[in-house]
Amino acid sequence: MRKLVNRIIPPSAWQVPVIILLGVLVGLALFIFRISNAASYLSDDPETCINCHVMNPQYATWFHSSHREVAHCNDCHVPHNNVLNKYFFKAKDGLRHATIFTLRAEPQVIFIKEEGKEVVQENCIRCHQKLVTDNAAIARFESSRHFREERSCVECHRYSPHGRVNSLSAVPHAQVPKLGSVVPDWLKNLMDKSEQ
């Protein structure tokens, strides 16, 4: 164990520069964590999804849907088979989204990826399981049995809960929450003083 510790600790001449470099890297990481509002992604708050302004139409159409009362974004778009898989999927998807938005490479119209479609299908069945498996419900819709068994839910219910999401014109009077500034007050004051 002592040999391992001795390998990690730099020679005495390098200790101060290494400590300064590590301090700068940790500080930069904490600053990026704060600016990106990264802590909000650990929650299930739907307003987290509009940290990137490109998601405003999706938020607005969900907000005006019947799903708003019973389901948030993560209820449909994140796996619920276990906690580890849920947060792994959120992290993987979030890093992809953050990279795309940081590089300003987002498409004009957002389409769900194949892996996301599978998760949404599993969650549709999870929430609406009784409708899919209840014999009385199946008997009422006997003529459409082949649709339930061979197709995904969104083939027929593609506008649930988002409606026609092309832009905010899908919900012209939508009120999307205004995002607060992530720039700390001390930095704003410093910037204001430097401009004067």
C-alpha cells in the first residue's frame, strides 16, 4: 500500500504546481457543474428538460396535455426497471444532449432515438398495463387486437402527450417558465464593473 501511495505523490519540487493544477481543474469542474445546472438533472422536475431552450415546444405541449396530471418527462422517457439503469440512461442521454447543445449541433426538429422509442413503449405498457392485458378491455376492442400485439403504442397515439410538436406554434399561447440566470451575482457585478 505504501508503494502505491509513494507512486501517486509527486516529488517535492512538483507538489505545489500539482496542487495548484488540481485546484484549477476542480474549480473549473465545479464551475461547469454550476453553470450547466447539472444538479437539476438528478430530479424528476419537468422544468429541467427546458434547461436547453430547444425543448420548449416539448415542454409546452406536454404541459397542455392530459398526461401533465399523471406523468412527468422521466415517467415516459427513462427506464423504470431499476434505479441504476434509470440513472445510467439519464446520464448517457444527458451527456449526449449536452454535447449536441454545447456544439450547437441540434437539429431543427428533434426526433427520438430508437433506444428512446423502446423505453417509451415499455413505459406506455407499464402505465396502461390494465388496458393492454385486462380481458374486458380487450373484448371491447377485439377488432384491434392485432394492433396491440404487433405495433408500438405511438404508431396510433403519436400525438400523446406532445401533440404536433414542430414549434411553439403547436401551442401558440403556451407559457414556458423563464429560466433564471446561472451566472453568480458576484461574477455579474465583476463584469458590470469591468464594463464601466
